[in-house]
Amino acid sequence: MSEPLRGQAAVDQLLDVLDLKQIDAATFQGESPQVGAQRVFGGQVAGQALVAAGRTVEEDRFVHSLHGYFVRAGDPSVPIDFHVETIRDGRSFSVRRCTAQQHGRAIFLMSASFQVVEEGLDHYGPAPADVPAPEDVPTMADWLERYPDRAAAFAASPQAVDVRYINSPGWVPPGDRDPAIHQRVWMRIDGRLPDDPLIHACALTYASDLSLLDSVLSIHGEVWGPGGVIGASLDHALWLHRPFRADEWFLYDQTSPSAGGGRGLAVGRMFTRTGRHIASAVQEGLLRRIGG
């Protein structure tokens, strides 16, 4: 089996995935990486939907929030069609609704709001204290070397995001995870991105779906896969508070305020290395015990 793409090569592939083909003024088409996955990664379709919506908005308006619902599993072997509806273009805000479709059926729905740059009140809470630097945290390669039998999911997938868990990843074997209230992860796009703020927003959207539901499992010391649970994203919301670069380190501080009814709710805050709060995410996921 060939090695997965890493570093700038993987980032360039991610940029290709985000570079949608425009069919008409409100319709775009995207592809998925052919890596053998059984379904399209949720962060990918959300990032692509944001690209489609953003391309219909004036360049002086920047996305500040998006809300999406995962309706059906996406087929990575089939192109995804993105249809954008203009809900409103006001003096300060533009709102778009985007529907991602395959085989004539919706697989993802998203609403996104864009705003012109304005000055106003500015505050944010402190970043978590006493957090090790990303250089002092195990890399994904370190974790996979420690647990090679759990590496199958990463064996072919391109690694465009450098993900460094301060706690253990959600897929480590049962018994090796200690319960933790907070799941904290350093992340960055593992290469250089263009300066376009929309691309950075789409890349952050992509990355925000990688580990958020881990925080639901972390509280219980549970794991993904054999001996644990399987899951799927149900919805995802992201608020972008301040300018940032997704190819620079940010700390993803994640926790779960509630789980029940086969679902878990996760909340995450993203901070730069200097402690600036750049984004917040909320996601609910379906969680089922394997064999249950």
C-alpha cells in the first residue's frame, strides 16, 4: 500500500478538493479524494459548501458563521453538486443557503452568513493555561507507531492537517484512555495556504470536524472502533470571530456538556498560540455502541 500524502503535497490536494468547478452562477461541483473511504468526510463537504457559498458573495464580505446538517452519507466515488441560494444581500450582511447533492438527493445542508468588516466591542475569555506547546506533544505518527493495529483508518488518507493530541486520540485501545473533561488538540494545515481568507475559513471548517466528537467519548473514557462506539456527525456549527491563518498553530479546546438518547453534544474553542480566540464550534453526533 502506498504511503499517504503528507505535508504540502497533501495540502495541495486539499486545495484541489476545495477548488470547485463552476457550472453556472449558483451551481458548483466538487470531487472527493479517491482513498478508499466508504463515505465522504463531513469536514470536506462542509468546506466545499462554504467555498460554493463564498463564491457568490462580494469580496469585501467575510464569513462569520455557518450552520450545517449532515443528511446522508456521501459517496466519495461520485461528484458532489452544490446549489447556492441567495437569501439576502443587505448593506452589511449576506446570507446564503447551500445544498450538496448526489444522485438527486441532498446529503448536506448549510446556511452561512457573511459580513463587511466593522469595528465594535471586542473581548474574549482566556485560553486554557499550562498547555504544552505543539512541539512538545506527540505527533500523529507517534501515536500510530504506538498503536499500529489502529492505523488502518489513516493508512491511505491524505494528511493535510497536522493534528497533535494533548490527551489521547479517541481511537486508542480500550483501557488506555483515561476519562478527561477536556479534549485538547493542537492543529494546523500542514503546508502553506494562499492568502485568500475564504480558503482559510474553508480549511478551518474542514479541520474543525476532525476531533470534536472525541470530547464526548473522552468524558467516559470510551473509544471509537472495536471495543467502543461508532458514530456520525448530525450537524455542525462554526463561528469565526477574528482573522486567522489556518496554516498556523491553533489550540482546539473541546468538551461535551451533554450526551443522551444515542447523541452527544460537543463544544470547541480555537485559540492562536498567543491566546487569541479565533473561532468556536458546536457539533452533535450519533453515538452507538458496537454490537449494541
